[in-house]
Amino acid sequence: MSDLIKSLIEAAVSRRAVLKTAGIGAAALAMAGILGGAGAASHGPLKVAAIYTLPVEQQWISRIHKAAVAAAERGDIEYVYSESTSNNDYERVMREYSEAGHDLIIGETFAVEDAARDVARDYPDKAYLMGSSFKPMDDVPNFAVFDNYIQDAAYLSGIIAGAMTKTKNIGMVGGFPIPEVNRLMHAFMAGAREMQPDIKFQVAFIGSWFDPAKAKETAFAQIDGGADIMYAERFGVSDAAKEKNVLAIGNVIDTQADYPDTVVASAIWHFEPTLDAAVAKAKAGEFKAEDYGVYSFMKEGGSSLAPYGTFEGKIPEAALKLVSEKEAAIKDGSFVVTINDAEPKSS
């Protein structure tokens, strides 16, 4: 097990939710003025609370947390959060934060969608920005949704993988076959086929968002099946690649420094554009039910390829040239990466 995974697990065990520091249980603050939408029309810091179902070290959540911490350090928001909140407890925590005077509440409600929208209906003066597989609804005008639409960067990382594989066999280990994962895998596969159209893919899902041991074992099986590059959608996959001396492509965060001889490239999610847009609208009292997914697109600054680090000079020039051309086309809108939310299959 890598030092990175060890530190993540240790942090997850030692860290405690900070509901108490959020003033949960205190009397609700006076209702903010509303100018056509939810949120506090204000020039001061916005009071933001986040609810996470996993530790903030988990890669997807870490990107949201990082953006919120940066906004707090700039003085744009006051930020508190609760992590490792169970699905059964999610609605209660949402209500407590809503009662405690927070203007904007963020989180991920994939498994508690109906309950979360019910809370938003009960607090029409609050703004809710939630990770969701569904779209905004007219009957919940203060509930906006987002997702990590980083298919642009995933596609570019696939080009790199397609150029680097020698066996033309790529392993892919994901958490669950939901749209958020599926679209990235499909984009990655499309990018790889740009370099070698006859590449084969082994696709598997471990049924967990954080089970490094299971992800590692699944990756071992794919490597034994001939894969010489692994798409590491979950923690644990890069560990298997490192031990078996094959390459890996990262997802959401940059782990190249932790796996300098293994991780060639990574598709990075930047949550800052999403959060900054929501904060600005909430401060102006203009927050409403919208789909913030577009802010994850590369042309909006919501995703990028991580630096190649130790693999500088080791990636075929043809791949680098194609990446540069496609990235420019993505940013100017002349090329659009296909969004395919269907479950990917081995081929």
C-alpha cells in the first residue's frame, strides 16, 4: 500500500466532522433579503456550509473542499463542513445547517436526491448547490446542480494512453457505473482510439467510492489479463500498476508526485469556477435552479491535463502534437468531446 493511501486512511479515521463549530442547534439567523433568487444579497463573506459523505481526502470531494478553502482564504466566504456523513443522516445535517444561518449549502446528493430537494423546498431563502445526476427542477427554484464534466481532459489523457500502450490492452477500474464515471471512461477510450483504433479495454467497477484494496486487486486481474496501462479512476489502481511495473492514467487529482514512474498523465477537475459562479450569484441574491455542469468544461477552466512531470520527453511526439491541437480546438469550441453517460463495456 502506498504512503498516499496510508495517509488518506489515517486521516479519514482521525478527522472529525465539524458540525459543532458550525453553530448547529443555534437559533437561525434573520432571513436574508432576496433579489429574485435565493442567497444573501451582501458584499461581505457568504456563509457556506458543505456536507460530504466521505472524508475530504477522497479525490472527488477534495477538489470541492480545495476550492472552498481557497475562497475562504480570499475572504469571499466563511466556510464550515461536515465529512463522512452517512446517507441516512444527510437530510438531518442539511436541515441543521439550513437552520444555523448559512446562505449557501454545497455537497453531493446522488444517493439522497429526493430528501435533499425536500429540504430545499422547506428553506426557499437558502441556496443549495449539489452534486447530482439529475437536472434542476422548476418546483425547487433554489436547488442548483453540478457535476464533474471533465470529459475534455479525460479525452486528452486517453490520447496519451493510446500512444503509450504496447499491448493495445488498457485496464479501467471505476467505482460505480454512473454517468459521472461513465462519461469520463468513454471520453478516455475515444482519445486512446485516436492513436490506435484497435485498442482493447477491460472495464470493471468495484461498487465503492473508497476501497483501495478492492481496486488494487481488480487492477491486478486486468494486468494479468494483458493490460499495460491502467485507467485509475479509483485509489488503489496506481498501486497495482506500480507493483506490476505498468503505467497508469490518473483522474480528478494529480498523483504524479506519488507515483513518479507510474502515472503518465491525469485529468484534473477544478471546482473553483463552479463555486465562484455560485457564490457570486448568491451574494447578488440571484441564485436559482441551474445546471452548473458547464463550469467543469475545459473552456471554462474547470478541467485540465496535469503536468507530465517525470514523463516529460517520454511521450511520443505525435501524441503531444495531437493533444495540443485537440486542446486548442476544445477551448475555442471547434471540437466538442462527446458526452456518453451509458455504462462502458469491455471490448
